[in-house]
Amino acid sequence: MPRLKFVLPRLTLLGLAVLLTSCGLVPRASPPNAPPIVTKPPELPALPQEARQPPTPELCSPSCSAGLRRRLESWLP
């Protein structure tokens, strides 16, 4: 048991040292004469007709609350 008491802190420090050295590495730079990498933006396909929302009803324009109030008042006798 006393041996384990000294091994665990050393393993912890070793793991920390490995993590810190890997974070400090500088990535390799591309050659100075290399052409820039050009990528096309992603293309989004059009939605199928059944996935599209229906057009906004007249009730919701220009103010939904005013249209709803008129609709509710028309239902009252």
C-alpha cells in the first residue's frame, strides 16, 4: 500500500505533462508557394412540396391579435 501512495501522484503528473506538451505543439504550416484552398459553399436542395409550410392566412396579417379579435367577434351572436 505505501508503494501505491507514491505511484499515483507520479502517474498523474506524467499524464498532465503529456497533455501539456501535446497542446504546445505548433502545427506544420503549408509551403509559402502553395495555392489557397478554395471550397464551394454547401448546396441546400429545395424542400419537397409536402414539407413546405402553407401560405400565411389572411387572419395573421398584419396583426394576428387584431385578426383573431375580428374572427372571435364574428362568431358571437
